[in-house]
Amino acid sequence: MKNNIISRPAFYVLHVFFWLCYGTILYASLGNWINSSREISRAVVSDVLTSSAIAYLNYYLLLPKLYKKGKYTGYILASIAVVVTIVLLRVNLLGMTHRSVTYTYFIRSVPAFGFYLITTVIWFFANMISAQRNEIELRNSQLATELKFLKLQLSPHFLFNTLNNIYSMAYFKENNTAPAIMKLSEMMRHMLYEDQGRYVSLSREIKFMENFIELWRLKLDEKPRITFNYEGVLERHRVAHLIFLVFLENAFKHGNTIDGRIAIKLRIDAEDILRYYIRNDVILARKTAEEESGVGLLNVEKRLNLIYPGKHELILNQNNTSFEVKLTLDLK
């Protein structure tokens, strides 16, 4: 029942207005067969309180906390428990009984089941609309991200520097000239043509990171100590395209590449939980990595929220000597 169009106070007013209208209609309908105004008011108040309770419990607690997380059995049991509890509460504690016990429980169960079904339908429609909106936003975000990466990573400055280094290697007839050209070609192909959908093969993403690291080694006059270890990667594992690139780029652009160290680890456990860790030494005189690359980090956080909602954790740690990134992704 959230609404991003109207303000929060107006949203609350609409809810109060709805329940007032519901109570008014109920009061008018009960007047045809209950003579006592006090009994009518009591019935209306109990109906509004119990109906609103089950509506909000189902919408804000049961559906998002249980059903949305795949706990279907728990959701069914919890729903039954809530409906039964509210019906028993209204009949026994509020004293809303009739001569026939069967009829009493039936008539008191109708509003509970009715609002339970109504809020369930509303929740599904709201989530469907939200999913469509997120998909559109994700496409726009991915396009902007890819364009940004192309400008940052394959800008003329980056490309020409890399080609100059490869030219020097060729001029001095170094043996690794051809592999360097191949790495640059593979890197460009991955960035430009690999992403036909939202996800790509993790093994290909790792290969891209390895090529990226080797090309940075060619660019740097200093040679930082770089380690890149990964384990548990299978062919079926897929991740969002270039999701690690911002962190990798920050480590080289904002790290201490003179006598520093860059450590990169990627591990997938038996439950398909990916743990990505990267740490780089920093120079005290520089701004922090977060300050220098705030836009990039905000962009990747937005992508994570859109692609892995509720299935990721990102921790950034900054101190005077190092910058750490800890990213956890649920690949299931």
C-alpha cells in the first residue's frame, strides 16, 4: 500500500478516510437489523479494527517477510494463524456473538478473509508494477554505466597509453607483445559485445579482470605487488556484467602503486554465495578512494540494489593506509 506519488501524510490521510468510509457504510447496513445504536457502534469498531489489523499484517509483514523470501509454507501457516486469532479475538474478547455458534464464526470470518484476499491481490499488483519500473530503471542504469565504463576504461587516453606501451614492447622485440595485444582485444570485446543480457559468465568476467590487471601492469612505471586468487567458480555461475570493475579500477587509480599492495580474492561457497574482497594500500596525501570515486561507487550500489535486491551486502572500509571492499552476492 505504499505510494511514491503522493506525500506520506496524504497517504496516511487516505487510509484513515478509507476506514472511516468503510465504517460508515457498515454502520448504515447494520442499522437495518440491529436496533441498539450502542451495539451497532460496537460492531463497527470491532470490524474496522480487526479488518485493518489483518490487512496491514498481511501486507506489511506476512507477504514481504515470508512469501517474498520463498518461505511459502511459513506464509500459509502464519496466515491461517493470523486469521484464526483475529476471528477468535473478535468473537470471544469483543463479545460479538449470535445465537448460533456456527453462524457467529462464519459471519465474523467473512471480513477477515475478504481483507486478507484483497490485500494479497493489491500486494501482487504493486510488486508487479514495481518490478516493471525497476526493470526500466535498470536498463537505463546499465546503459549509463556501460557508457561511463567505456569513457573511463577505453577512453582515448587509456587506449593510447596502452597502445604506446605495446608499441614500446614491439620496438624492443619483447616476447609478450602479442599476448598484450590479445588481452586488449579480449577486453574490448567483452565490454562492447559480451553483455547481451543482464548476466554474463563469471569465468569470462574473471578473465576480463585478469586482462585488466595485466594491462594496468603495462601502464604503470611502478610495479605494485598484485595478487588475484579465486576458487569455487563453476561454468554455471553468472553475475551482472562488469559489476566488479569500479572496485578494481579504484584500487589501481587511487591506490599506492609505488610500493603498495593490491590483493583481490573471489570465492564461491557450496551454497552459491560469492564473496569478493579487494584491498589496496593508499597514499596518505591523496583523497580517500570514496571521495575521489564517489559517483562510481554510488552507481555500482544502485546497480546492486536493482539487480540483487535483498541478495547482496557491500561493506567499504577506509583508513589512513588502506581501502577495502567486501561484496557478498547470492547467485542462486
